[in-house]
Amino acid sequence: MTQRELILKKIRDAGVVGAGGAGFPAHIKLDCGAETVIANGAECEPLLRSDRSLMETHADRIVAGLKAAMEAAGAKRGLIALKKHYEKAVEALKKAANGENIGLLLMKSYYPAGDEQQIVYEATGKVVPTGGLPIDVGAVVQNVATLAQIADAIEEIPAVERYVTVNGEVRSPAVFKVPIGTPVRKLIEAAQGPQDMSGYSVIIGGPAMGRVTLDIDEPVTKTTGGVLVFPKDHPVIRKKSGDFGEDLKLAKSVCCQCSFCTQMCPRNALGLKVEPHRIMRLMALGAKDAKDLNGVFSCCDCGICTLYACNFSLAPSRMMAKIKRELMEAGVKPEKRTAYPVSGNAEDIKVPTGRLMIRLGIEDYDRDLPLCEEPIKTDRVVLPLKMHIGAPARPTVKSGERVYRGQKVAEAAEGVSACVHASIAGTVRVTDCAVEIEGRI
């Protein structure tokens, strides 16, 4: 077994998946021939501080993971992308890199700076085509939290915990170290959130791309980066919880085809023909306007069109998501291409994060957050067998068995999949979709 193969095996055995996105298994993503491995530390979602805290305090682990990722991918160049105003993180990473073949890409504070397409373009000057992947232009992107877990994997430490930001209507907002599978309720309690949650809603993720959960006992997964508590009548909650039928009626009756949504779209500016205004017209007119929908597949669901661009508070992003979902269900696959050159005003349309926060009404929650390194205590975890893209993991334990922390409880299936490990010690209960562990605090 070569050193490269050994690294990939250790990453697979540790169950490392993309911590900042959809959870693509890291050992599969890195099994390629890349020129550059990019560490994504931009953390563009407002109010989240998990990645920044990690870069400030564990820069050495990120750099170690990046080196391992470079070796696994056959890359000679490493690049860490983060916002230039993360001054403490910048200094820590410069010191940790220490003259290796690793540089820093210092980005402006705009949304969505952390979008994979944006980072690849800023790092390489190349655009990933619709239907393509960064490897098509010689790059592979991993979140900084993923790289820290890769460093652990090399030392045979599995992915059993992660950092999660808890912010919003809580008295002690912070970045917490959390065992995978911990109920979200425990995080809200740790941050001294409302005792009576009846008047509040919870977003899993960030305020722009996150989702509203109706179950605060759902588990933290390998991809959970934030837990945000807002009043139920907050504009962000109303926008995310609105009735789709009402949004569709408004799209048909109010949209004036000003095209601001398309003009402000960061993916369209890269030449990928993402045109929300045309999708709004399609929803109003039906198949009469169904021409060249390839660009829909390049929509990254950033929500700029809905949250910032539209003067009528319409929801183009929800229409885009619906059309994209219907195309995929119909078996339509994207054609790998770019539609036109990068726009000359791509730099000018970038939305400053501060302005987005004001538009969303969340600027009062923007604050420095402490990092709590002591893991949150929990006597029960639920470990979903599918916390990643691909096939669910297969349980390797049976109900009633005792397991120790770090023990593999589910094996990666064939193809695209990822292993799952116990994040606490205790007694197992296996269900169709999860491994539950009851322990003692």
C-alpha cells in the first residue's frame, strides 16, 4: 500500500465527510489528480463563527490536514481561503504553514464568499462549468473543519465531534464542541436559550442557506455548523417558512421582470447562465418559456435573489429550487458547459456581509463569540446512518451491545458512503435509519 493509499484509507476509516457542505465523503473527493487543494475557511454565512474559531485556535491541525489532503490528491499546491479581516486566524495560519507549499487567499467580506465556485475562481481564475466539479479545473476544495478531522484521521482518531455555533436569542452565544448525535436542544440549553421555546424557531445552519427545524431534539450531524434561535415572527423565519403556494401566486402576479435577481446572482456573473427572473416567468407562463434550463443546475441556493435582490420580497430562490428538483426527478442531467465569459461587473455585484445582515434584520446578533473546548455533556446520541451524500452506512453493532467512544458502529456501504462511529460510550439501539446510544453523564 502506497502512502497515498494509506492516507485515503485512514480518512475513510475515520468517517470524515465534508463538514461545511452536503457531506461528500472526503476519501472519495481526494482520490483524484488535483493541482491545488483549497481549504475553505471563508465561512460566508452571517452569525457563524465555527470555522473562524477553529482557524484561530487549531491552525496547526488545519495545515496538517491540508498537507495530508495534498498528498492524497497528488497536489503540489495548497491554498487556505479566508476573509482578510480574520486577522487572528490569518496570523495563526501563516505561522502554521511556515514556508510550506501552502499560501493564503485573503478574501473580502462578501456573501457568498464561501461558495465553492467563488473560491475556485478567485484561487485559480478558472470557472467550474455547469454540471462539473472543481477537479475539472484542477482543484479540490475541503472545508477547514474537514481538514482538521483529516489530521485526526491520520492519527486514527475518528470523526465523533465537531464545532457548532449557537447564536441568536440566547444569553450565552458561543462556539461549542459537540459530540455528533447530540440533540439540538442540549446546545440551546448550553447557550442559555429560552426555557419556553413556543415563541421561537430554530434554524439549522446559517440565516441565509439554513433550514427551519420543527424538532429541536433532532441530532447534530457531521455537517451541522450552526444553531440559530429567532422569534417566530422574525423576517428570516417568515421568509423561510412561507407558504409555497402564496409565493407562487405572487411570482405570477407581482414579478415585473426587472431582472435584478439575475443581475445580482453570483453564479450568473461567472457565466453559468443562472437566471432567476426567467424561472419566475416560467412559473407564470408554464412550458411556453421553458428554453435552455441548463443553468438552473448551477444555482447554489445562496438566496441572494430572494433575500437581497428582489424589491418586492418575492422568492425566486424557491422557484429555482422547485424547477431544479423537478428536472432531476425527471432524469434530466446538466450539460457540462459555461454559457458566456465572466461578467465584467462580477466584482461590483458582491454583497457585503454587513449589508446583508441589515437587510435580514440580524445585525444585532453579530458579535464575537467565545470558544468552549469542553464538549457538551449528553447521555444520549442519535447517529443517522446517512449524514453524507451517497448510500447509508451499514450498522456493525446490534441492539443491546455496549460500545465505547470512537468505536465504529456502521460501515461505509459500497460506492459513495461513509463510516459512523460512537460519539459517547453506552448501550446501542439500532433502527432502520440510525444507531442510538444511551450512556451516562
